[in-house]
Amino acid sequence: MGVLFFARGAFTSARKYTGRHLCLTFFSGVSAPGVVRVRGYSQDTVERNVAGQFVCYHLPQRTLLKIQGQDTSPFLQGIITNDMRLLEEPGLTAMYSHVLNVQGRTLFDIMLYSLKEADAGPGVFLECDSTIKDSILRHLKMYKLRRKVNINPCPELSVWAVLSKQKKAGQEAGKPELSSPDKALVWEADPRTQEMGWRLVLDSQDNPLDIIASCEKGDTVDYQRHRYAIGLPEGVKDLPPGVALPLESNLIYMQGISFSKGCYIGQELTARTHHTGVIRKRLMPVRLSAPLPDLEDAAALQTQSGKPAGKHRAGVDELGLSLIRMAHAKEALTLKSSDDTTVAVEASVPAWWPKDVKNN
């Protein structure tokens, strides 16, 4: 076992890790600040440990509602696309889903997390886009009727995404350990894809760096870039309410829908589309040859010959999501801004999609 001496100006803390982990001791009086001495470990290994293996992203654009009461499961079962009974299975405590209108179009994309507490009956935290919090509250209360459930916003809580910096392509990163698990109201793998890491819910006063070892804070814009790079939609910009169709938005690939649960609002069109097996358009990640800041909503995509190929939804800089006709997905596409600037657009098939889709 080696010992690391790392000067930080004054004594701050001492952390000991058992087994093969490194014992770290921080104190003053050793050479100049920033000098690292290690026995038995390379400097690269030490720098990775000090800098952090995980990145925490605060997501102010996401908010939480608390739904609790003995009728929580049957109440949500008739409103969401996924099957609430899955949360009753051992080991599954997080679930992705959409809430549809009667025409079968997406109103809200949500994530559900089982509550740890059971004193007030079964319940869940519902995560949604913060801009539509009031809309989803009205929607839920409209269908509540006489159900024995309480629905309340949770402004005192904050949502965080945690991603691994050390993850290699095709490999699942190990879940980071929490030093204070009791402070994490939610600590679950993102149910949509392992490419999205983990979801963490804390009291707004708590700092995730005090709870997750080897973690550093990241810029929320980088989280958005990661989403767009892998082609994962989230929120009203990517899934405009009353416009987006769940199957075109790859809800199946994100484990967000059940075709055996029975009736729910918007089921008829969704089930019929699924059983025909024909989905002509899909939401796909795209890369622009240059950023276009003046893009109109639903800006049209075209092929080189001028045929309509789909519509651009949203993005950050050169990365984004577009609803693309599958017949033109492998072609060179173009996109025009409101000032008539035209850029090339390249669509790609995400690595987390099923193999049979990726190979087509």
C-alpha cells in the first residue's frame, strides 16, 4: 500500500480506502502546492483519482412531483405508456414513460422513481420538464377523480445526472458508491439507456461532491451535448407536446412502453402503429457542418435533389436531433436557416439502438 502526499496549503481531510484502493492523506508543509509523490502508483493513476472519475450535472430544466397514496399505481396505470406493475418487481425502482393525449401524441416525457418511504403508502417521484410542471399537474388532477392519491410539487429537491468519464465504448461503467446514501432520495441507473449513467435526487441544499466519491461538477450544456451526440430526446424542445409521436421518438428503444398492460390514454393509435410494424420516420442524432443559431422551429430537411427528408427539432451548436424519413436517413441532407444559410446535415444511428436496426 502506497501513501500519497499532496500539498493543498492546509490540512483538509484524510480518506482511507481498503483493499487495493489508494490511501490519500492531504496536509501542508510538503514542497510546493500541487506536488505529488506516490509509492507503487503511476502519476496518471493518481491524477485520475484526484480529478474524479465521474461528472455530476445539475439539471434545473427537470423538476419533481411527488405522487403518493394507496391508489398511486392504478391511477398512473391508465395515464402512462409503461406498466406500473414493473415497479413492483424486485430490483426495479426506476422507469421511463410518456404521457399521451387522446390522439396518441406525446404530451410529457417522464421518469418515475419508487419512494423509499412507506409511511404514507406507496408512491413515486415523477420527473418531468420544469417548463410544463403546471400543465402536468393539471393533467394529473383532471384524471385523479376519487383516487386516493396526493400530488405535490417538490421545489426543495434538485435533479442531477451522473456520467462516467472512464467509460469505454460497449462497456457498462460501474456504479459509483455514495458516502452518505441516506441523503440520496433517488439514486438509480437511468432507465432509458446505460449511455445516460445515473439519476440522483437530493435536497437542494446538499452538494453531490460531498456524497459521490471521485466526482466533479460539470456544465449542464455538456450534458445536453452528450444527449444530442447519442440521440436521446428529453423535454419539450425535443418532444413538442401534442406533436411528437411516441414510436417515432424511439420510446420502445428507451424501454418506455408496454404493449401488454391494457388500456391507457392514447393507446389505440400507438398499438395499431406498433402492430403494423411500419414507422417511416424516426428521431435521430444529426451533426451540422456549421452551427445555425437562427433555425426556425421544425426547420425542414431536404435531400440533395430537393426532396423533403424530415424536420429538425433541437440541438446545441453543431449537434442536434431531427425527425428523419428513414428512406433518406443515409443520404446527404441539407438544412436552411431563416436567413437562407444552408448547411450539410449528417444523420447517424445511435449505438444503443437494437442491433437489427443498426445493421439495416
